[in-house]
Amino acid sequence: MRAAGFLITALLLQTSSSSSSSSSSSSSEQRYHLTSTFVLLFPALITVSAGLQFGQLCSGNPTNTIRGSDIKGSGHYGAPRTGGGKHKGVDIECADGSDVYAPTDLKITNAARPYVDVNKNAAINKGLNITAGDICFKLWYIRPVKTYGTVQKGEKIGTMLPMQSVFPGITSHVHVEMCDKSDPTSTIDFLNTEDTQDKGWLHWDFGLDYSRHFEAPSRLCRMWAGSLVASG
């Protein structure tokens, strides 16, 4: 996705260069300023985080919405916790009893437990250790279908455990934590677009879908460049 973003930027640069060369020097400078400003902004609009792309994790949450604030805190990485601690993962909303799916092709290495004491919060003290390529992460608060083996994206890997019975009023969720405790959002793109009406990386910013056709983005860039030059 990042490479595609810079390809479109290069096309825009080429177009703006040819447009400005045919005009006077003063107009040229103004038009170059306008188009170059757009060039600097454009990659930021269409570039998304690199790394592992998640598909749907929990039934009922097709876009992998991250838990917001509730009576127990919030679900983003680094959120404060009681006692001065920090949240070491990302919480994906998931209603109790929901099916939990493999968000990508992965390998389950073994079972995981959120709490070292097996008797602590026993109703939700289950999970999985997972690898996807060279990326290692954990999924907590699910009852696994199995605790070892390879799984294809979209296959059921577990069921969301009854979190409300342990923490009434919290937003029930699957906790995603990297094995090295780093911020999951720097490695994983949680926003699932493949299973919704959004089909391409341009759709989110411009309401258009050109992800499979590079000829169309080229024409689109020329059109934008032309409109910017005309406005100068």
C-alpha cells in the first residue's frame, strides 16, 4: 500500500512538471508551489501503517473496532491502569459468546493465560500464543478451539469468554498483545477493510476505488494536477 502511494505521487510530479514548463516564469513558480504542496500531503493521505493486515477478529465487529473508554479504562495501548500501570495491548470489542476468527493465516503455538494464577478470574483466564510469519502475538479472553496448529484466515479459533461475569459494565473484548510488549498498532493494521464494502486504499479518503487499476489513479492525478494549476 505504501509503495502504491508513492507511485501515484511520482505520476503527479511528472504531470505538474510538464504543465508548468509551458507557462511564464512567474506563473510557473506559483503553480509549482501549489502542486508541490499537494505532493507533500498526498502520500500522507493514502499511506497506511505497514506490517500485518488483520481481517475480522470477532463476529459482530467486522471493522475490528478498538474498545473505547468504559468504567474500567480504555483499550488503546498505553492506557493507564489501576496502580500506575499501563495497558500493554490493544482491546478489540467482542461481545460475550461471540465467535473469534483467525484474523490472518497463522500458527497457534500453545495456550496462553492472561493471569499467572490459574484461579484468578478463572472464567476468562484463557487465550492463545500465535505467530504469523515472524510476528508473534497473544489473544486473551477466548476459549480456544485448539491450542496448536496452523489455521487459515477466517477460520474459527475460539469463543469470547463471559467477561461481564468478571467485570460487569466493561466493554467485552479480545486483548491483542505483542510477545515483546511493544505497541501492536506499530506492527498490525487492525482496520479490516477486506470484508466490508470498502475495497481499496483510496476509498477511505476520496470515496473512490482504484486499488486494482493503476491506469485510473494516473488519470485521476493528472486531473487533480490540472485543477490545481488552473486555480493558480
